[in-house]
Amino acid sequence: MGKIYSILTIIQILIIELNHIASNYSLSRNLLVLLIIPVIYHLILELFFKNKPNHNKALKIYAFAYVCFYALWCFIDIIYYALNMGNISGYMAYMLYLTGMLFLAPVLFIFAKNIFLKNKTPRYILIAYVVLILMLFPIPGELNESGFYDTILR
């Protein structure tokens, strides 16, 4: 079940990135689409060809690294959005973005579990990821209380 969820989430990320490319072409979005193809290939291999020997350790590490870097990019994008949204009215979009990031948590956990087989590291990665998201939730409220958004408008 976890592999199906992972492939659906990765395909949704691909569709979102293709939508961004269609609306305004950027090299970074195009690079993200090209880099996601091996991740989809790895998930399809694991989902449909379970009797294959475990020779795709590099693909597992690549898929885990891709999801980690994608999450890091999204965290940077979230913080950038919080600092540049102009006023507190963008708070709803900020919260939706962070909530959407929670959907990546099980994918990150499954990929980490594939790499660190008999270890508690995947659990710690999942806990750190969720705690980081929860720590980012109050940032716009704190910035609004300190008067940060009032200085941007002037």
C-alpha cells in the first residue's frame, strides 16, 4: 500500500511541475521533471517486479535523495513566501502549502525505510520532518504580531 501511495504522490508532483512549466517555462522546473523520471522508474520496478534481485540500491538512494532535496526546496520556498507575502492575507495559501508538505512525509519514510533496513533512522527522519513542518506553521502569525508585514507595505 505504501508503494502505491508513493507512486501516486510522485506522479502528482510531476503533474504539478508540468503545470508550472506550461504556465511559465523555467529551467529549474524543467530540471525537476527530468530528475523525477528515475524515481518513477524505481517505484514501478518495486511495485510490479518484486522478484528482481536487490541490485537497485543506487536507485533507492537516488529516490530518497530526490525527495529530500524536493522537500528542502519546498521548505525554502515556504519561508521565502512567508517573508514576501506582503500581508497576513496570504496566510491561507501558506498553511495549504505546509499541509501539502505533510503528504510527502510517508513517501520520505518509505524511501528511508528502503535504505536503512534495520535501523530506527527512518522513524527519526519522519519525526524531524513533521516537527519542522509544525515549527513553520506559526511563522506568519509571529511576523504579523511583530509588525513585519506593516513595514513591507510602506
